[in-house]
Amino acid sequence: MPRVFSYFTKAPKTVPYRVSTLDYLDFFREQYLTTDDLVAVVSALNLFQSGFGTSRCWCLKTINRSELKGFTTSHGSRPLYKGRDARMLALAIAGQYHSEPQPVIVRRHVCDSIYCINPNHYYFGTKKEVCFERGQRKGSRISPDLVTELRLKNTENRKTWSYAALARQYRLPYHVVRRICNHESYE
């Protein structure tokens, strides 16, 4: 059974990634990848970690080395390793796995590259978290607390706290407030 790991709330991992952990060996087999593929992905992660550190972006577009054989950036929105999502493989090596309550890979707002394979820049989450992280990257002030507050005020007293009044109070566009209060976004 894969373990859920709260890895990304802690300090970034600085020890080298290891092949010896059997937790993600089963995951690689489920992806129809061999042990040699596992070794290649782990050595690529260690190469990036030793060269760039744990906090910087590990963009596959910025480096072209023979150690990265099998990795491609030919897909328009994610890095691949032999046709599999390389972000999911990196997260498995870091100890985080896909689950039903958190089915989507979310890119943290600190990373601007869609071809980054640094597991510290990703986590499994929901579509709501994808919206918040995208907003953080673009400089949005909308937070989960603000969404809750807007919805609460609007449901308590619709006459006093109309969409227009909330938009003026919080200095947000009218359509954003309306979509938040109607549960059309940030779900």
C-alpha cells in the first residue's frame, strides 16, 4: 500500500534519492517501467539535486546531458520519461503517490517551468489547489480564507453583501466574486 507522505510541508530533502526503497519499485512496475528505468530516473534526480540544489527549478529544457536519456519535453504541458509523466515518477521517488482525494498534480507557485521535475515543486492535490497556485504565480490576492469569507458573507445577508458590494469591499472584479459565491470557481 503506498504511503501518503506530507513531504512538502517540511524542509526540502537534501539527501540523495535512493533506488533501494521498494515502495516506488511497485509503482514503476505498474507504469510498465523496469528497474533500469528506476535507476535512470533516480540518477537524473540526484544529478539535478547536486547541480542545482533542492529549491531551484530542475527544468529539462535548460540542460541537455546524456544522463537524461529517456526524458523528453515534446509534450506541450509536462515532461515525459519514456512516455510517462516524469513529474509523477519524481513524486513517487520522493514518497508521494496519487490518491482518490488528491488526484491532480499541482505545481507550486515558486516554479515557473512546466518542464520542471523537482519533486519539491509539485504535490498531489485538487483542482481547487491548482487554481490557487496558478493565482499565486500570477500575483492574485485570492486565498482559501478569502473564498470562505466571501461565500459566508454572501449567504448570511445577500442584500447587504451583494456581489457588487463584496467586489467593492475586497477590491476584486465583479465576475470573480460572482463566480466564487456561486461555487463556479475555486471548488
